[in-house]
Amino acid sequence: MPLAGPTIEPVSIQPLSPTTRSTPRRHSERGRSERAELYAVLDEALICHLGVVLDGAPVVLPTCFGRLDDTLYLHGSSGASSLRAGHGTPVCVTVTLLDALVYARSVFSHSANYRSAVVHGTARAVTDTDEKLAGLRAVVEHTTPGSWLHARQPTKKELAATGVLALDLAEASVKIRSGPPIDEEPDVEAGTSWAGVVPLRTSFGAPEPCPLLPPDTAVPPHVLRRRAVS
Amino acid sequence: MPLAGPTIEPVSIQPLSPTTRSTPRRHSERGRSERAELYAVLDEALICHLGVVLDGAPVVLPTCFGRLDDTLYLHGSSGASSLRAGHGTPVCVTVTLLDALVYARSVFSHSANYRSAVVHGTARAVTDTDEKLAGLRAVVEHTTPGSWLHARQPTKKELAATGVLALDLAEASVKIRSGPPIDEEPDVEAGTSWAGVVPLRTSFGAPEPCPLLPPDTAVPPHVLRRRAVS
């Protein structure tokens, strides 16, 4: 994610499509490690951006998601149209973790440190009740771990009113940029500009109880743990 | 962004397309305030997600951006293909600020507090040198304020190697969810689950100087200020 420079930068691209994965048999351990990196990026992110094509134009919407092995489960974020458009048609799900801003000696070499995962595929609307429950549970447990068993679970009616999309993690790529700025040698030697990295952190604040809750209600452990994770 | 429930939730949708804006003349102050909300969401976000259509399929990539009045300037994030695809074809640029996780008494009512802006339009590749410089400056100053004047500015060659897209903020919508969970009354009365909000914060850490910098180099004010902004 260069700010001003060209699109060539020190990122590692790990294609995870079955074709690429299945080719280098001697590097099966690398295959695992690539998949592990995909899982790591997906599992750390709180939201994803779902892209669909509606009437020939792209629509990108933020939404919550969860993962069960090699299946991504999504809940429609804003309007059933994206869910309907996503069913049986090509979608793209992108997850981005912004780690740092990279200040270089030249404007051209400014960049950002990040980890992103891009998943391409054909999503399917989940209709089987058991899979729907499992998918929803994955979404809820990904975003608010512990909530599935703590809160009241969905009724049949609620479940029917809920749309869930499933997307196989078959065709995916991970990009990672990390480390200090990469400047041209004359710029380094000139020594006229500061260069370095300003890291970004996402943290959870103190839980704010619902005003309708009795004042002495204790915050349960699964909510307190959420804060410790960050 | 409900986690498990339906797609209807207490969000305010503010269409900002010219048609909608121009219709209610008596509410010109609302038009201004909607535009101000759009600006506020865009100006606070560090990255956006750019959606384009490539060979009939959506592609969503993270990228840095900047704003000059009612024009969004984007720098291609990963591969010139997205920039080329974006030129003269429909694009969608989405920006999302995740403010809190919303723990409800029922799984169905779990949600997230967020502010998002979705911009639709036809992007154009910026070719005019002056506009390209202005657009790049907007991107750099949006992401790393103060860097444009502090760092070495682009050479002609660097500028030629840089792709910049411009997108008018003509058709855009803002969605905001805030506040406590909205539960069904029987769930509130049952009193068996905790409910509330866990806020999320993004902050900047201490600047980490480039290892090639002389050890006694002071961190300049514009970098130190970045941290204070969060």
C-alpha cells in the first residue's frame, strides 16, 4: 500500500489457489505456512469488506464474518441485496489489518505496513438449518467470543430471517508489508528527512453496560477477556 | 452490521446523490450536515477499500486515499490492474470506522457500532501533472500529515511511474450505528444475559526510527503530532 510511489513494493504474495498449492510438492510445509498466514490474518480481523457486482457495477460493503476450517461465513451487512447478489455469483472478500504508517525520506517511498487477505470465489446462500446455525455461531464467536452460549440463541423465526453466505477459502492471497521504509541511497545519504515507522494499535475500551441493565450486574468473563486479547 | 440478526437495524442512511440532495430545497441545512458527515467519516479513516470489476468478477483491494473538496484521490494498492480497471469504469470506494462491538441479550440482536461511507462512481486516471501532484499531496497529507513538505518531493520520473485515480463524491451514502444494544422486551425482562457495548480504539504507538538514520536524529513535530491526534 504505497502512498505515492509505484505499485511495486516489498510485499510477499502467497497465492493459495489449489493450482498453485498443488504444484510444488516438495514445499508442502510452505503450503501449510501460507495457509496458516491466511488463517492468522482472517482470524485477527474484526470485519471484512464484501464485494459483489450489482448491475455491472461493484458494490463494497463492510460486514462481520467467521471462519470454520476452510469456509468463510458472512452475514449481510446492509440490505439483503448484497446477500442476494452474492449467492451463486462471484464475490471478493477482503480483510485488511493496518499495522503502521511508513514515513520515508522521499514522498515516493512512503508506504504502510499491513497484512491483507483477498478471497475470490462463488458464494452460496446457506439454507441447511444446521449449517446456518454453525455459520452464525462462527460469525458471533469470531466477533464476540463467548456470546453464543451466554446470550439467548436464535429462534426458528429469527433464523429464517437471517441470511448467511458461505465462501470456500480455495482461491485466496495474502499480502504482507512490514519493516522500515525502503529509500533510495541518495536520499538516505542526504540525511535531510526523518524516516521510520509509526505503529498502529487497535484496543478495546472498558465495557459500557446497557442502560436497561440492573446497576449491579457484573460484566461476564467472556466480555472482560475480549479486552485482554487486544 | 448485525452479527446474527436480520439486515434491518437502527442505522441512519443519508443518500448524498445529487438527485436526492437537490430535491428537498427546504432542507438545505440537512444537505450540508449530511455532506459534513461524509467528510468526517472519510477524513478520519486511514484506508479505504476500492472495488472494481475485472472479467465480470469483483475485486476489492485496500488502498490509501485523500480528499480535496468533493474529489477523492486514490493510489493503486497492489498491481496496476486495479488502477487500469478503475479508469473509466464503475468503481466503489468504501471506508469503515469500527467504533464498538455491541453485546445484546440475544445472539440475534448482537451488532457493531460503526460509521461507513460508500462512494459509487466512474473513476478517471489523473494525467494532468498539476492535478496529479495535488492528488498525491492529498493522499500523502491525509495519511501522513506533514510529510509532503518534509520529505523529498517526487521527480518527474517518479511522478510518471505513479498512478492516481480521481473519483467525484457525487453519489455517496453514509451509515452510522451507535448506542447500546436494542433487545426484545422479553429478553430485557428475563435478565439472564449481560448486554452492553465494548468500544474500540485505534491509537498510534511511539515512532520507530529507520535503522539507517543517525542515532541522535530527532523525531520531527509532524510525526509526533500524528500520535496526539488518535
